[in-house]
Amino acid sequence: MPTSISEHALSGSEKTRLREQALAEGFDDFGVIGADIAPHSGERLHEFLAKGRQGDMTWLADKTSWRQHPNSLWPEARSIIMLGLNYGPETDPMAGLTQRNQGVISTYAQRKDYHDVVKKKLKRLARWLISEHGGDVKVFVDTAPVMEKPLAELAGLGWQGKHTNLLSREFGSWLFLGSIFTTLSIPADVQTEGSCGSCRACLDICPTDAFPAPYQLDARKCISYLTIETLAHIERELRPLIGNRIYGCDDCLAVCPWNKYAQTAREAALASRPELEAPRLLDLVALDDQEFRSLFAGSPIKRLGRNRFIRNVLIAIGNSADGQYQTAVQNVLEDPSPIIRVAAIWALARISTSEIFDSYRQALSRYETDPDVIEEWNESWAQIHE
């Protein structure tokens, strides 16, 4: 049975044992902060929301007090254990951007869903903590109103760089984060001193200019947001900038100079799946719902759903400017999903002749009822005839 809150506080040596147990469990970094701490980035969150930079991520505006004050999430918590799991890639995540017949999937999504991997480790570590010291716990992995990156910074795991992501002296850009809230009192660690100096590599590499200023992100222009979080159609002016990125974007992470200290992931469960490292666009665009679910079983991509994923693939096909995809695109022009039809129209306009495009427009647009699809036929027709 868990002890009462006041029954036990860990000593320094007991905390050392906890750290050793966390590393034995497979975590690569460990730090502790008091649960009554208020991350300074709460002000940044307010500015981010006030400017509407969250886009379709409306859930970010929910329970903002919980995000700013961990104790509001769980008043009984006295300490927060922050854990980092390295997922450093074996190869350059940007290498596939020049291979326009292939889709580029963000490094983290080429592997088993990290939520499952990290949560299992957190639960095992939490059970050990209770068995050794009592108390009560709650574990979180990116699905609760917890500001993991600011808390990890305060716990000494790294610091938030100009791209707003966590940077580590040992692991560069590549850390999954998880947290254990506990009613036990554990000695806190010291915040990491880190700096990006005058470096602007992450800001300057961004294809869509999603950083209004250092340490600020406009998610509405971020390719990770556009390919994962956007619920419907991606804005026309942003589509050409996405290139062949079909799920996420690692550019600002991969270009960081701190990655010279990064290490390849040692966790076997985080080994990349070969079929997701450089998938052919021609194969992906033909996936039906069952095939999509089968291919991405156990992957975070599965949560995106087939319609939005095919939308992303079609945008990559449009950006290839390669006529070999013409038949594949024509096959989805009448797909039941308007999201797919819009992207297919746009792609067809970029890879076919004006005569072919016009023939399909005349045959299909007259039967269309969705206003977004009708608009796409008209906009693409106008653009192709400029």
C-alpha cells in the first residue's frame, strides 16, 4: 500500500539508487524537480495561444493552469522525476530529401510508437519506486497537460534551443521525454546551463519560415504540424515547401551543431523499421484503409488516419513534378474523402499536361458538391493556365 505523503523523503543515496534503477530500465537521462515549480515558459505559452499559433491544436488551450503549475494537475505531488530516452538516428535524417520518388518520415515515427515504449518503462520504474519507498505516483508521456520540455530543462536534462525543442549536451536533439509525478519528496537537481550562442542554423533551415523569432514557433507554418496535426487541407502556398516530407520534419533538429555529441539509440524497441526508412510514393498512394492500418500498426502514423496520410503523399507527388505518377493520382481523383480529392487535383495539375488536367476537370468537376474540392479544381485550373 502507498504510504502517506509525509512518511518518507528520499535521501541523497536513495536518490542515487533511483537514478541507477532508471538507467538500468533503459532510460538515458534522469533529473528531479519539485512539483511546486512553475516553468518560466508559461508566459511563452500565453503569447503562443494569444496569437493563435496553435492552429488546429485546440487542446493546447485547455487546462493551461495545469501546464504552468504541475501541482494544479495533481496537488498531492511533491516531486517530478523527468526521464529521457535517446532515439538518435543511425543516418542523416535529411538525406532522403533529394530522393523525390520516396517519402521522408520523421525519425521518431520510423520506429515503434514511443508512447508505448516510454510508458512501459515509466510504469516499471514507478512500481519499483513504490515497492522501495512507498508513496503514490502518476506517469505521463506526452498525452497530459504537462510541459515536458520546460520541466526537463529545470530538471537538468538539457535546455530549450531557439527551435523550442530540448537540446542535450550528450544526446543532441534526440530525446523522448516522460515524467513520474510522486508524493515522495526527492532532492531536486540543478537546471542545466546551456546556450545556442549566436547560432541560427535551426531557424534558417526551416523551409516554411515557421520561427517568427528565436525561441518562438508558429505551428501553423511548421511542416510537422501541417503533416500531422492539420485536420483538413494544407494551404496552397505551403504545399510546395513541404517537398517529399510525408510525416513530420526533422530539419531543425538534424541541423543542430550539438548533434556532434549525439549517440545512436541503444533501445532495441526503437530500432527503425526498414519499410519506413525510404518508402516509395507510388506504393503509398495506392494504400486502402486496411492496407494503411496494416503497414502502420504499432506506429504513431496510424493515428493520423489513411485520408490525411494519403493527402501528404499526394503533396509529395505533386512536388516531384514527375509524370510517372499520373495514373496513380488519377486513381484517387474520385476518392470518397474530400481531403484526398483536393490533394489529388493539386498534384495532377503539377505533374500532367494542361490538356490532361482539363479533360479530368471537365469530366469530374461538374459532379462535385464539396466546395473545397470545387475551389481546388478552379484554382489549379487557373494556375496551370497562367
